[in-house]
Amino acid sequence: MFKAIPTLSLLALLTVGGVLAVCGQEAARPKPANVKELLARLQSATASLQDYTVNATTTFGGRSLRLKIVYKRPNLVRIDTPIGQASVQPNGDIKGRLGHGPLGKRAFKIDRNEKRLRDAEGIPFYQMDFPSMLARVQEQIKEGAAATMTADANAYRLEIHSGDTTWEYAFAPNDFSLLENSRWVKGKQAQITRYSDFQPNTGIQTDYFRF
């Protein structure tokens, strides 16, 4: 049953932050010079993103866990951890499964409103894909959050400030894929996730999400 999933694994599912990465042939275009231009480039890159896989290492509360994140447009998200997986099913259900492959246990359905599927901000894992994250950033700015952008040879960096919380994002300068995101509360880092081996538009089949 769902109650058997360790708290650490649940938290790991919920701290990948949006989850995730973008792609596109963006390098030839003029470099963004401000927040508005950066968001426009991210939106443009996201428009060509049909699916992706990416590996992530997330750290929170002094602990780290490795994850594999898979996304398929418009709303299929699957997260694999060392002890099991959680996935949005093609019919919209949410299912979890302990273990992997033939040794994995039978999948079980999870209520979408289950609180343990949500992080401290109330964001469920199935809304932690990159398009959803980008939409949240745009909504935060629309509602008055302060946003700043910096750039160096390694990344474009976006910071969103609202109240005592700051969200930081780093994007690759060649394709605007997400390299890192973190959340800070009252100046203290609450969570950080680093991404690697981003594979966009590989033709992931819908059945991959089906348990």
C-alpha cells in the first residue's frame, strides 16, 4: 500500500522542482538581455519539446537522492527512484510501484489529492514538469514577484523573489535546458536539484508511463 513508501522517497518525488528541461535550436538567436527576453526564449524552446528524460540529484534536509524523470506532452510525468516509481497513467490516474522490473511489486492507485504527493509549497509531482514550472514562474511575476537575470559563460540564471522565499534557476546557454534549481527560505537553502544527461524528443511511447 501507499503507506509503505518511506518518507524520504516521497519527499524525493516532490523536490525535483520542475521538473525539468527544455530544448531547441536556440544558440543562433540573439542572447537574452533581461528577464522578459529570457522567459520568451524559454517559452520558445518549450514549444518544441514533445518529451524528455533527465537524471537528477536532489538534496534536502541534509540528504540526497538520485532520480530519473520522464515527461511526455501534454501531461505524462514519471519519476523513478532507487526503491520504486510514481507515474501519471494515460487515463489520468496516478499510480505508484515499489521495486523495479520483474521484482517490482504490483502497482497501486493513488488519490490525486493525497497530501504526500505534494511538496511543502503544495505542488504535486505531476505538475513539476518544465512547462508547468515555467507557467508558475510567469504567474509569480504577474502577481508581483521580483525577478532578476544574470548570465555568464556557463549559464543564464533567473531568480524569483517573493516574501522570504527565493527560487533560483540555471539554464544552459546553448539550448536553455535546466541545469539546476533551488529554493531558499529566509536566506537558507531548503532544497537544490541538479540535472544531467538531458535527452529531448526521443519518441517516448505512452505505454512507458503505464503500470
